[in-house]
Amino acid sequence: MIGPAEIEAIARRTAELILAQRPPAAEKPWIGVDAKARQLGVSPSLIYRHPTDVGGVKIGDRWRFPPEPPTPPASTPPPQQPRKRRGSNNPPATPLLPIHR
């Protein structure tokens, strides 16, 4: 039969194993919309419109954000120049009607 001392030892060892498997707690807690807006110098409404762009995760009915500012992408593609429209140097296949004034 197992006595109280053995049960206590089993319970302590079980707790140790469970705690060893848990990931470490975050060093800094995640922040809300207002704090993220202040951090980035923008309005909270901009954060609400683009929450995932700044690393937001919806938890329940609230958005939470990592405490660090988002890092820009390693390489950004150069902006594309608008294409210039080219006029046709070829005369139309069908003759145009003359304009009478």
C-alpha cells in the first residue's frame, strides 16, 4: 500500500515534469491597441484598420500586439514606374471619316 509520503513524492515529481515542459513565460506582456498606436505614433483607428500588419493577434474580442515595434521586411521591391502609353505610328486599317465643321 502507498502511504502519504509516497503520494507526496509522486505529486511533487509530476509537478516538476509538467513545469519543465511548459514554455517560458514571455518577458514582456503583449500590449493593447492604444499602447501600440502610441508606440508607432499613429491613431488607434489606423491600428484597428491594419492590426495584422503590425503583428496583432485577436484574443477573444480584443487585439493584442507584441511589445516590440515591427521590423521592416529585409528587402523591399523597388516601386514600379507607371507605364507610358505609346501612340500608334501605323495608320488605321480602316480610313477615318472626315470631320466637317
